[in-house]
Amino acid sequence: MSIPKAPPPSLRLRLDTQALADNWRALDKMSGAAEAGAAVKADAYGLGIDRVVPVLVKAGARQFFVAHWGEAVDLMAHVPAGSIAVLHGPCTDQEAAFARETGVIPVINSLQQAQIWRDSGGGACHLMVDTGMNRLGVSEGELGEDVLASLDIDFAMSHLASADEDSPMNGEQLQRFHEASRNISAKRLSLANSAGIGLGTDYGFDLTRPGLSLYGGVPRENLANRITQVAYPQASIIQTREVMMGEKIGYNATYTAPRKMIVATVTIGYGDGLLRCWAGEGALQHQGYSLPILGRISMDMISVDISNVPSLKVGHLVDFPYELRSSSLACGLSQYELLTCLGSRF
Ligand SMILES: *Cc1c(COP(=O)(O)O)cnc(C)c1O
């Protein structure tokens, strides 16, 4: 017997592809003379490489960044290998051989990676320089090493640690990147992530690398009126019931109905990204109405108060509020976490 196709899922993730394209164009414009690339690691921050990348390509993006080598394979279905950079770089001969074979561009993050890349036969690469974050990158003191002189470097890059804050570290890293770039023979330079674009065109160089803000994230105030929401998660009601005053709702009976209520059971829980931090003050929404979450979140479900919207019935979809900045403030998760924790059942 062949397995029939599953019925439509009860969780939906609507993507506003127009907003996605507009966000890329806005970030490209804010990048000044630099072109904007796109960070699409972690399956385009949870929204899906297959849905996101074609939209970005159409908008004009030409340089793509992933973290893991396996992610490059998914991306190659949409863009030429030479436009893909792998941020974690080659840690093994096998990874270097994969880059050589496919034409995917490795980001070299250490002298050891430079050696691995050279030993594999080398070719075009990018070089990450550390300017104070101490995460990935060759340190400034290592820039004179012979193994680096032998590399064919397209972009020399660095990464900002605190671009979402008005920290003196931003100016310091900018200065250090300028100095470092004089000691590297790279064709082009790249420094800014989304928040770095918000710091101004001094941070733009030849290429910017926005991720979060493509998907609606607002890490700096001056991006707020240029960036719009992209991801709209929705979940279905699978049961409604009347609950009398004094009755309990959910695990551990932590909620007691203060009055007679109409309560809906909705198909969204921990596995989908509705984490414990949403319980208490959190709410779903429907056409401008707030539907407060009642009691604990269950593994796969929540109970919400629909007393104000009695027209809601089994099968209706309700909204998980996902304007990233306000949701981040409401639930305490970072805007990055909000995107990447959305589960695969959407
Ligand atoms: C993830 C990443 C980016 C994108 O950062 P956002 O803050 O999401 O814009 C840019 N550059 C590097 C090196 C990264 O790892």
C-alpha cells in the first residue's frame, strides 16, 4: 500500500515575500556604495532556504553566507557555488576537498584553516580577521604569516560584537579593521551585519552581510521604519469548550477561571517554538483581538481565552504575534531565537 499524502498541516507559516524583498532592498540602499549580501544560515534563520533564497536572488542579492558545509548543499539548488561562503571554514581535509570540488568559497578563520586550505590545493577564499570579538578569525598579530600570503583572498571580513548598541567598541573595531586591511592582500572588504548597516555607511566597505533584518529583525532603532515583518506563524483551533467560574485549566491546574469563559485548544506548543516564557502574560491574536494564554503550555497545545471572539470555531487559524522586536520584549527571547525556534511542523 502506498502511503497517502498527509492532510494540510494545522500550523502555517505565512511568509510576506514582498516584505522580504523590500527588506533586502532597504538594507542594500542603507549600505551605501557597498552591495548587500545575505546571511541564510540555519535554514534562512528558520524560515526555509527554499522559500527565502529565490526571493532574495530576484531582489538582487548575489553573495550568500551559511555556517555549515551541509547548508551549502541546500543553497546550491538556488545559486552558483561561487556565490556561497561557508562561515565556519574548513576544519578538515574533507571539508576543504568539498569546497574544491564544488566551488563553494571557504571563509578562512585561523592559520590552521589556511594551512588546510593551502594543502588541499587552495583557490579563492575569504579571510575572517578578528578585531576584538574573539570568536572566529585570524588575529591581527598573525597577518604577516606566510601561509596567509599564499592565499587567494576575495573578501577580507570581520564581525562586529556590539553593533546593536551604542558602544565605543564599534568605532574601535572599525579602526582595527581599517588597519588590518592594510596588511592583507584582499580584493574586497566586508564588516557589517544587520546592526552594523544601521551604524552608517562608514561600516559598509564593499559588501554588507545582513541576516536578522532581512527576516524582519530590528536590532537598532534606525532600522525600525525601514524593516517590516516577514514571518507570520498561525495555529489551528482543534476544540472549544465552556469553562465555568472556579474550574481549572491545563497541567498542574495552575489557572483557575475567574468567570465563565469560552476556551479554545490550539495546536501550538514547545516543539513549535511556543516556549515556556510565553505563558502568563502571553497571548495569541485574531483580527485585532487578544486571546490570552491560560495556564501552562502543554507539549503540543495551549488553551486560550476566546470569550471576546465567540465566532471562533474548530478549524479556524489564529495568529502567533511575531513582530520580532515587540515579541522579543514581551517574552524575553532574542529576535534571533524567535526566528530559529519555530519548529518544523509549520
Ligand atoms: C550571522 C552572521 C551575519 C549576519 O548577522 P545578523 O546580525 O543576523 O545580521 C553576518 N556576518 C557573520 C560573520 C555572521 O556570522
